[in-house]
Amino acid sequence: MSTRPVKPKLTPAQAVTPAPAKAAAAGVKVGSLGELKVVKKAIAEQARQRLQHLSEQTKTVRQKTSDRDLFVRAAGAVKPLPDKRNMLHKPEQKIPLAMQYQKDQKAVLKEAISDDFDVSTLLDTDENLSFRRPGIGLDVTRKLRRGDWTIQRQIDLHGLRRDEAREALGSFIGQAQQHGIRCVRVIHGKGLGSPGKAPILKSRVHGWLVQKNEVLAFVQAKPADGGAGALVVLLTASRS
């Protein structure tokens, strides 16, 4: 019959003594039941503090997430601004000089020539209603009427509307003077196709020419050059 070793009986104090590792973890040297309670209480307090800290961190994260969601819903989708360093600045489109010059010329002509200008008081009261600037002698209009001046260029305003005719005439006179042209013919027609057979364009042309500083004088053309349907115009000399 084999004999089993008999385990020694532990005293109550020895039975509740914690393992050395746990006691060391608590940082307290345990020697009695009272000390064990203190250790357990300390461990429980540490666990509670850790749980509280973790709970506060979780609450903070949730609050930030909630605030971000509210902002996104309120502001909508947000696109990042482009990097200005990589942006290509498109040069401002400028109107070509030729086109700008034409626009400026049209604007000046429109402002400089009025349809309401009363030319009747400025015309010589001869049968042809000629015109000459102050200081220009009668001999100038006589020479124009005789054809002493050679007609170098001409413009035909037939079929143009009033605004078109005014613009075309102003441009023609200005360019002719700049190119050194002294004598031109302006064909305005006799107005036979106008309502009431009235020469409306003819009177307009008289008024427009008087308002052009480049014009020194004009007379009705000879029958061979258009008669009552045209004017022979003398221009100032070019400054260039």
C-alpha cells in the first residue's frame, strides 16, 4: 500500500496572502488581510481612473466628429483651392490696334458730326449754295466751280442709310486729308428715290461737311461731274 505525501495545512493568514507578482504590481508589500484590502482598493481606483480617461477621450473624438459632420452638412462639399503657384495666368485679351483705332474713329465721328446742325446760315446765297470757311476768299469757290482743282478721289453715298452715310463720309474725309488729298467729290444723289422726291441726304451731307474741320470749301459739281447730285470739296493741306 503506497503512501501519498501529506500537504501541510496553511494558516488563514497564509491562505489569503497574494502572490508576490501581484503584490509587486500593486507596488505595495502585502503582509496581512488589511493590507490586501488596501491593495485591491488602489487597483480598483487605478482601473476606474483609466476607464474615466478613456471615456473622456472617446467623448472628445465623438464631439469632434459630430462638429465636422455638422460643418460638412452646412457648407456642402468643400473643394480645395488650387495652388496659386501652379495656376496659369491667361493674358488679358487686348483688342488689336487696328480694330481699336477703327472703333475710336467711329466714336469720334459719331460725336463730332450732328444731324441737327443748321447749315443754311453758313452757305453762300448763290444759286448753288456753296460753302467756304471764314477767311477763305470767293476766288476759292470760283476755282472749284470752274474745275480748276483736279478731283483726286470720290465717294458715292447712294443707297446708304443715314448713319451709314454719315460714318462713311466722315471716315472718307479724314483719310483723304491724311493722305494729302486736296480735292474730292461727294456723290449724294438728287433724292429722286426719296419720299416726296425731297433730297434728304443732300441737305444732310451739307451739314456734315460744314462740321468737318478738314473741309475748307465746297460747291455743287458741274453737270459733267454730277451736277445737283454731287459736291466738289476742297480739303485743308495735310500737316505731315
